[in-house]
Amino acid sequence: MKRRDLIRHASVLSVAAALGAGLSPAQSLAQDQRSHATGQNATTLEEVVVTAEKRAEGLQNIPIAITAVSGATLQRAGVREVGDLVQLTPSLQFGTRSTNVFIALRGIGQAGQDIGSQSGVTVSLDGVPLLNHFMMNPAFFDVERVEVLRGPQGTIAGRNATGGAINIHSRTPTDDPSGEVAVTLGNYNRTSVRGFVNGPISDHVSGRLAFQTDRADGWLKNAYLGRRNDDTDLTQLRGTLLFKPSDAFSVRALAEYARDRSDPSFALLLGRAVPNTPTPDELPGYAYPRNDIKNLTAYYNEPNRRDVEDIRTSILATWVLSPDLTVTSTTGLIRHDIDLQDIDNDGTPAPTSRFDLIGLYAKQVTQEFTATATLGERADLVGGLFYMHGDSSEPLYLSTAAVKNALVLLPSETLNSYAAYAQLRYRLTDSLRATIGGRYTSDKKDYYLNAVSSSIIKTAKDAWNAFTPRFVLDYAPSEKALVYASVSRGFKSGGFNTLGDVNQPVNFFDPEYVWNYEVGTKATLFDKRLRFGLTAFYADYTNLQASIFRVNEATGVRFPKVENSPTAKIKGVEFEFEAAPVNGLRLTGSATRLDATYGRFCNNDPLFPNLPTAPGCVGATLADGKPLPPGAVDLSGNRLTQAPKWQASLSGEYSFPISGDLQVTARADYKWQSKVYFDFYNNPLNAQQAYGLLNASVAVATADRDWSLSGWVRNAADKRYVSQSNTRVAANPSKIGSIGTPRMYGVTLSRQF
């Protein structure tokens, strides 16, 4: 065998040994990696081990566009939640509006904001994928690593991953008694404490208890009510037990509780939606002050309260049946409840209407069985079964100044998702490997709506099935380089818009599909001082789900609807690197060039209802075959939302001793992106112009890192930028949304023992 084959074969054996010891493979190998790193030449890069294909392997051996970030790097870079990963990850976009989460990879995200919408980027916690998009921004604490996989993951990662997948792995207990406490003080009266204790409980049981509390005043001042929003009030607790009665069997059981009483702003009035039409606060006689976004001051008459409670448990059982066969069972149970109360609906102090309650309640149960097998010296196989059951509900109570509970909607949805998958890898020669895989998915949904205020009840159910194959050829001219080409298919099931117009028929939308064609190369050069990856891709989407607004011609009411755009084409190039040019210095960076556009696509822009129908849209129809209303505009060639043409990042970290016992580490992370649109009309006013964010830190630590004191700053230039926005259609239309977090700074003192 060539050296690369020996590495692959040894990897399988080391995985079996790790599982037999009761650790997940990546965590066991990562611990070995850290132990080795302390004694290696400081000018070389460490090996990176991931489990993107259900087995622990070196990052360079996997023919997938993937970024892996260790928990230690996340802490040093100030990455506290999923949204912060944009500083370190190519092609990733993130935004929030109140409790809605908008994640996009390579321009693919989600269509709507209700429980019926689904994200094209999946987020999983310890192998358990999350049911709904509003669950997908968990805070990080005691994290082993995060893996970001770009492009459709239709075989192993599976569920709805048309754009990519973000896999978060928490730390597993070990037999090594250890612990840490870290205290942070910062601006806006921030006080946070995090830590963990870890160690053996008995001969066969180890335990780990991790905790985090974070408190800070709100950075957005509501000068009308004299209170603040966008504060922080978070508590998290996680307990993990590892039971390993023998070398061949282990069980890891995890339970986590999180309570988040942070109150975000809901609908900030950010400016005009139509160039020559003033917003309500620009009209003569407007009785209140106007928002001053630059100075983080706004005016509205409701407090915008939020309360989030999350409980999750998971059990990972591993059987090493032989050195060549391992079976795992992953069971997950999550309950995620959000109460939004006294929510301002118009973004002004005017007593018009408010949401007394918007509830977002989700319960999910998942079960997955996976087998990994080595079939001789040339082949390996992964196969599995997956099941998810989800129950979601979204009660909505809206009151006007004159009528209490003028609108009451009680929608709910039940999901049952079944899948079977397999992937075979075979070495055609010592350097050339072929991969063939596939997944069959069946999603079944039941929808129920009780429109109490209108005495209307609606029900619907449907099912969608899809086969999503994957084909790969990868070639390794040496153990330091890999070249690959892949073709894969992704699928996101259809569904129902759960918060549309109750006077309209149920809004069904079809599944979306994508064929992704990708070529890439990875290499480690100059005695492990430089590692890079270069990827080029082309994605052909059909039936892309898009959220639009229609007008009920009978009532004149404008309502949201999810429809399917005929096609979208996405092509781009991604580059990322890591370098250790001199002793103590680490550089990482990335760049993305993305061309993400709609194919033939006609729709009506509600901001401009009286336009003549565009020539290319004459005779165009809706997804259900009905003709488009007059005034349709041609959106063909428009850019997808959350799809900037350019993104680039650069991080630098330099460590040097200042005495025999003390070491200084300085780090800076900069991310820049070009203009991004928030709607497919490409309205220049509903967009964010190009901007960049800089984070930095300086830490002093003892040589053994038992003590560490760091000073840090996030968004050092105090940049104002829009995180997410939409347009409100009225006599005086406006742009409403959320802005990004301003400058944050503080100090953190940590003690390891």
C-alpha cells in the first residue's frame, strides 16, 4: 500500500479503538491531536479531524467543501453563536429579525418566517438535526468543534440540506479530572460566567457538567418607553455522562437546559422602501421623534418581550462489533418554546396595533442508526436509517387600538420524516477512489389552522418523496494533496404556508431540488506550514421556494404566500487557507466569488402595483397554473437574497513569550462582503451595502495556560449595518428590520484546573 492507503486503514482502526474507549471518534482523536500539538514544531499546522461522513477522518482526505473550527479557536475569535461563524466561514450569511433566523450558504436559505418554512441549511447538535429555523442560533459553550459543510448534503446529512449543514459537537467526558471557570466583564454592564468540571465518577462512568450565564443591558435604547432592547439574559446548563462497561460498547447521555429572556427589537423603522415616497415618520405633523439608528435610539410604544426555554437530551450508543464494523444509535429529544409578548407591529409610538402573543412551540424526536464498515483493503461502507417526528405550533394574537384580539390564529403542523441512506467508497487504484451514495427520503406533513377571529378552520396534508444520489471521484497524487469532482442532488420538501390569508385556500408549495456539480483541490505544502482548499461549483435549482406577497382582490388585504420560482443558477469559487509562516504566527483566510441568479421568474412587486406587465411576463402563470395579476415584473437574472457577489475574511493570531512563565497572544479577525439584497426584487433600498467587521483580542496567559487574562473587542469600528429587513406596503411604505450588534468590548479572566 501507498502511504495514503496506510493512513486511511489506520484511521479506521483508530476509530474503532476510540469508540471502544467510550469516546466519539473525533473527540478522541482531537484529544490525541492536542496532546501531540503541544510537543510538535510550532511552525507546523496541526492535523484536523472531522466526522462529516460518519467516521473520523483527516480534513484533507474528505472530498467535500468543509470548514472545521475547534472550540478553542471559537473562544479566541469571540464566536459565541451560529451567527458569529460568518467571521470564519466562506459563503455563509446570517441575519435575524426578532426571533426569526435567516441562514444561507452559497445563496440558499429559506423562503418564509413561519413554522411551515424550512431552512436549506441544516443545523445539528451532537448529531441531532434541528426541526425549525427559529431554533438554529444556539449559543456556544463547552464546544469541541463546529463543522460547516457547503453545498447540498443529500446523502448522509440528508434532511433539507440543499445549501449546506452546520454540525456542532459538544465536549465529551474524559477520565482526566479537569475544570475551568471564566468570568467576563464588558460594556453595557456585561457580566458572564462560564465553566465546566470533568472527571471519573466510577470505574466505568465519567461525567462532565458545563454551565454559562450571560447578562448585559440592552444596546438599543427605546427612548419613548425609557427602556432598552437587545439585552442579554441567558442561562445554560449541560450535563453529560459517559458509560463504557467494555472496550466494545459505550453510551453517552446528554441533557441540556437553556433559558433566554433577552428582549430583541422586533421591527425597527429603517427608512424608505420607495425612493420618492416618505415614510410615516417623515410626514408633516408626525407627533414623535424619528429613530436615530446611528446613536442606537428608537421610538416605539411596546416593550417587545421574549422568553425562550429549550430542553434537549440525546443518547449516543456505540457498538464496536469487530475491527471492521461499528454501529451507532443516536436518539434525540428537544422541546423549544418561545413566547413573544407585547410586540410592536408598526415600529412607531402610534397606538395602532400590537401582537399580544406570538408563540413558537416545537417538539421533536429523532432516531438514527448508522453502521460503518471496512470491506477489505479497498472499500468502506456507511449505511443508516433516520426518523424525525416534529410537532410545531404558532399561536398569534393581534390587537388593535380599538379591538382586543382582533386577529387570533392557531396554526400547527406535524412532520414525520423517514430516510434510508448508504455510501460506498472504493479505491480503484492506490491513488484513485470512487464514491457512490444515495438517500431515499419520505416527508409527511399535516397542517391545521383554527382562525378563531374568523371562525374558519383549515386542514391539509401531503407527502413528498425523493431520491438524492451522490457520485465522487477523488485522486491523491500524494498524502499531501487531494483533487476531486462530485455530482450530488439535494432535496427540500414541500409544505404549507401556515400564516397566510385565512380567506384564501391553503397555500401549498412544492419541493425544491438541486443538482450540484463541484470540483476541488486540497493540499498541505511547505512541511505543513500551508494548507489550502480551492472549490468551484455550479448548482442548478428547480422549484426554488420564494416568499412573496399577494393582494386579496375581494378584501384588498395583502398577505404572504410561498411560491416556487421555476429555476435558479448558482455558480462560484471558494478559496480558504491556513498558514504558519513563522514561529508563533497563524494566518487563516478565505474568499468567495458567488454568482447566484434566478432563471425565468416573473412576479408582482407590491410596492409598485400599477406598473404595466413586463413584456417577458405576458402570459406568465403562478405555480398553480393561474395567470399572474397585471403588473408582473421580470425578475429573471436578479440576484438571490443573502447572496453577496464577494466575501472575504482574514484572521491572524500571534503568540510570543514575555517571560519564562507568561505568554501573550494577539488575534484579529476581519470579514468583508459586498452588497447583499434582502428581497428577490433587488430593491436597492432593501439591501445592505458593502461593509466589513473587525474583531480583536489580546491575552496574557501562564505557560501552562492555567491562568489567562484577555481583553477583546467585537465590531471594533462600531459599524452600523442591517442584519435583515423587509418592506412594508402601505400608503407610505417603509423598510423595517434589525441592525447588527454595535461595538462590544470587555475582559475575560479564566482559571483552568
